[in-house]
Amino acid sequence: MTSISPAKDLVLTRTFDAPRELVWLAFTDPAQLSQWFGPVGFSVPQDTVDIDLRVGGHWNFVMVSETNPEQTSPVKAKLVEVIENELLTGEELWEGPDEVMPKGTVLRVRMEFKDAGAGKTTLVMTQGPYDDSLKDMASEGWNSSFTKLDTLLSKG
């Protein structure tokens, strides 16, 4: 009999070489979000991005596989906390396959944008709940996305 690991949150901390306002815009401006979001091998078409940046608003877009455009991963998060340049928190009801996680699971993401001095920003991102295997996959996906974000931010 296989046992399921207890669900845990993924916490990633990353410092970007850009001021907090620019990192915030990369997450909240549809044109910028579409340039970096998604792990390598996935893109976010700008026409799928719909952001209503307020409490009760939403952060919606679709990640599309570059090798198989039929493979998509929609993100439909309701925003529950929004503090400009400081905090973005969303919740998403899992509607995907039960073998990934039970339908109806509420995934939460909290992104804290902190001034790291010298024109840098530290992002603390907490997301979950995940079991161990999904947590590792989510970590790889976010870190791959953040590498793409580093490239976008370096263009100034």
C-alpha cells in the first residue's frame, strides 16, 4: 500500500537584481508577465493574461507547451491580498486531475516583495499545499521561471 506524503508548503526565496517596483510590474503587468512566466519549454500568450489587481480581483493566464500547444496549464487565482510593491496573495481551486491532487484543493500563493538594498529585490514566495513529489516539481517550475525573469529584468 502506498502512503501519501503529508501536504506542505513550498517556500522559495530569490533575490533579483532590480528594484522592487520593477519586479512587482513583472508579476502584475500582462505584457511583462507573458514574457517570463512558465518553466522553460512553456510560454504564456499575452492574450491569455487577465489581471484585476485588487482584493477580490484575479490573476488569470494560460501556460502553453512550446512543443505541444495542446498541452496547457491554466492559472485562475482569486486575489485575496494586494499591497502594491509589497504583497500579492492568491488562491486557486484545483480543478485538474485527481491523480495530481484532489479536486477542490485550494492552492495558495503568497509573494512578498522586499527591498534588498542596492537596487535589488528579494522575493519570498510561498505556495501550497503540496505533497513531496508535487512540491519538487513546483520548485523546479518556479526556479526555471525565475531564471527567465532574471533575463527580462536584466534588460531594464
